[in-house]
Amino acid sequence: MTLSYLRDSEYSVSTLVDVLIYRAKHQPEQKAYTFLKNGEQEADSLTYQELHLRSRAIAGSLQALNLVGERALLFYQPGLDFIAAFFGCLYAGVVAVPAYPPRKNQNLSRLQAITADAQAQIVLTTTTLLNNRELFAEQELELGQLQWLTTDVLTNELTQSWQQLKLEENSLAFLQYTSGSTGNPKGVMVSHGNLLHNSRAIAQCFGHSSNSKGLIWLPPYHDMGLIGGILQPLYAGFPVVLMSPVDFLQKPIRWLQAISRYKATTSGGPNFAYELCLRKATPEHLESLDLSSWDLAFTGAEPIRAQTLEQFTKTFAPCGFNQKAFYPCYGMAETTLIVSGGEKTELPILCKVDPAALEQNRVVNVIDEQIDARTLVGCGQSCQDMSIVIVNPESLSVCSEKQIGEIWISGSSVTQGYWNQAELTEKNFYAYADMGEGPFLRTGDLGFLQDDELFVTGRIKDIIIIRGQNHYPQDIELTVEKSHPALRVGCLAAFAVESKGSERLVVVAEVERTYLKKLNIQEVVNKIRQTVVTEHGLDVFAVVLVKTGSIPKTSSGKIRRYVCRTAFLSGSLDVVQDWSESPESTKKYINLQAEIETILHKLQIETQG
């Protein structure tokens, strides 16, 4: 593959290792990455040459341990040590497995599942995190028995022992464990070819050049933060400033202040990030911001709200923010990252549809402003040589523009499948439509195409069916979120449970920390019930208010509704207060259902085994 983003148009690359070696040779002193401590102060930076040398030192150490082809868990706080370790694995021919570093008093079941599934041979980390290794022994994790390597103390002398390998485009680069919004995490096998193809697609869609400047707070363990925030700047040859997602969440205005300070051109995140800024920004903050450099504000990973885009533009336009900067897009780990995006410098495309028809998987456009409509935000058209089709998930027939179906994708960014899960890989990555087209990746997402513009409506497994009508949980969650100020933005889950032979609606919501000591449960429940009945015609069966930061989420910030539902049934939610329509009967039926589902789950495991 020849890259137009490299100054030598004849330079051919097969891997990201080739890209970094090129940058280190031709732009050795150019600053590649800068990390902000507390989201505000420059703590460290790396030039291309410095990153190249640190990566070679780590790679030399890994090769000396005979780990070529093996898996290595990466345990790092967000920062430059993680980046060096990731490239160290690529240089060594070791398969990187990015993961959240364990924390004290944390439920480590997901991490334990990843460790066992990846069959990791070593853990790469820092000296500080290594000192917490006793946490794993207490929970009898396999992690405590693995070999550990602290990469922050390695010296550049080790670069001499590195042997450059002949890697190809189909060589496995790393395992991206899925966020697990509807089940256990699965290791997506991402090749070097996948990374190059998707990096090129992002660069072309986003209009990146060496003059671009990035500002990213997204977690480096997730595809959007890693591929979009860390690898994309290297590929296109522009600098990026990084900050921890925790620093952003604690004080969202830090994100916008950093964009203003560093004159960033590219930044973004899920819809909730823009909502947090709207909620937390003060008039004093607005006076000091200059967002005129920000020409691409990408948004994805969760439902994109037209109202959020409108309110954000209205609020921050006086700071120089241009509505045309908004860039809705769609992607997932199974496609490396991006699948579709719009035209840069054009306004996001909106589509108003009849919500009643939507519940029946039909698309009926609404033009009359007097009629209630649901406004959907388009996620653009397919990038580069990727193809999107909408298929009825049951009949496998291709849908018309007026039908909602499952989103299927094909193209060079579609990854190699799931690690050690051949049957699931065959089912999800090698699907064929009824006329023989394929193979396609089945995304599990629902949506439709209109004039080649992709509109995403939800996930198949999350759909709530009550009295024969489909209800999208994200719509209910938004309604509930706005019903009372005590409820946290983007921290709610709506799902259905069975009671007395029928499906009933349950809402779980985090409480703002400032309301924990003054919560009026009856007032909040009444507001929730009233708004849900008015907006959706549904009775709420139960409301559970949980502690701040306790609702199950994926690494990209998506609500894990299935996990939340399971925790509700098992009674393991971190409850502040709760309410139900009929407490005694509710408890009886929920306990019974939990027992049944536990038995079914065990049977399923035994059958699979």
C-alpha cells in the first residue's frame, strides 16, 4: 500500500510499524504526542524518534522472552507509556491486548474473562501499577501468575537487540475486546491491513493533513480512542494532545479549554460528552473559550441526538463553534473503527420520521411540522470501498428504503473475526443475503438507508417489545433523563422484564452526587412515570435509582442494558432507593425469573462446552 499521507509517494507500507519508522526517519524531532496532567498541564511528550526508540526497546525485551506471536495484556493509565507499549508489541510481532488497568474494590470479572480468553503470556505495565499486583492474588485471578514487564524503566540500550520482523497486511496486530453491551466481551482480531485501510478511510473522510491538530480524551483501550485518537494522527502525520477520560468526566469544560488552548482542529466523542459540556458550562467559561479552530467535531458510539447538536451549537456559537463542524459517523470494533461518515463542512443530515411507524420497522417521513415526529441524525455514507446493506434479520432479504433492518457491512476494514470463536465468527462475519450477496458482517444494529445516507435506530437485542409494539430504549432513557435534574446525563437503562405473563418496563438511573442526601424518591418516580406515559404510552413497572458511577457501561460509554437487567433480576445493583408497582408480587416474580434465567444460562454453557 502506498500512502499519500507520507511525503515520499513511493514509500510502500504493509503495517503501522512501517509508518512509524518512516516518521522517525523523515520527521524525527516533530512532536507526535503530548499528555496533559489533570487535563490541564503538559506532563510529557514524545517525538516520532523518541517513540520509535522506546518501541524498539520494548520490542527487544519481548523478543528476548520468545514471545513472538503470543498475546500481551497492556495495563496502563491513559498516557504515553501505553502508546509506547502498544507500538512495542507491534514492533515485536506480539499481539497486544489493551485493557483497563485493575482498580481496588473493582469487579474484575470482565478482566478475568479477557485474560482467560486471550491466553495472555505476559502483562506490560508501569512500576506503579506493578506494585498493586497483590490485588489480583486476593481475587484468585490468573493475572497474578503471569509474567510482568515494567516498560517505564527500560533503557534505549535494549533497542540494539530488536530484530525487525517481516510482517504482512494479514498479520494479526492486536485483539480489540468488544465493549460487551449485550453479552460477554469477545476478542476482535484486527490485522495490520485492517488498521491501514481504516486509518486511510478516517483520514479521507475527516479531511486530515499534516496541518491538522488533534485533542483526544477518549479511553485508549477502546477502538475510538486508540484507532481514532492515537493511531490516526500518526498515520496522517499531525500532532495530538491527549488527556485522561477521568479528567474530562470530572470537569468536562477541560476538554473545550484544551481545544481552545491548542487550537485543535479535530476532536469529539459520544453524544453524552456534548451533553455534559452543555450542563456544566457557565457564562464565565464561555467568555474564555475560542473554538473557531475546531472544524471537525466527530460524534458516534451511541445514539446521536439532533437536539444535542442544536443546543451545543447555540450555546457555543459565541465562542466560534461552527455547526458545520459536527461530523456524525458510525463504526464498531468489528470493522476496525469507522464505517460511514458525512461530507466535511456540510451540515448533518436530519430525517423526521413517524415514531409509530418506526415501532413497526417502517420508515414514514414526516414533512408537516404540526405532526409529532422523531428526528434522526444521519451517520453519512459508506467510507472508501466499504459497502452497507440493510437486511431483514429473519428472512435475510434486502430491505427497501422504507424498511428498517439489520445493518450489514463488507470491505477491507472488516476484521478477521473473533479470537478462538470459529462458530460465532462464521455466523457474524460470513453472512449472505438471500440473493447470494456476501460475505457481510452482521452488526446487530438496526437502521435504514435513505439516498445512501445511513440512519441507525438501535440494537436488535435491546429492542423492548410491549403489547406487540417495538420501543427503542434510548428514546425512553432520554425522556427519563429530562424528567428530573437528579438524574445523570447518559447514565440510565431501560429494559423489559416479564411479570404475570407480560413484558413490563423497568428504568434504572444514576443519581447526581449532589442529590444523594436530598433525594425525594416519590417526586422523582412520579416525574418519570408521568413523562414516560405521556411520551411513550407506557406504564413504568419499576424504578431503581442507583449510586453515581455504578450503572454498567462499556469502555466506550454505552449502557450495558443486558448486564443491567441481569443485575436488576439478581438484586446486585448499587441501589440508593427504588420503587415498584407492587413490591411483594414484583419481588416474587423477579426472583423466579432470575432463577429460571440462571438455570438456562448454565444449560447454555454446558451445551456450548
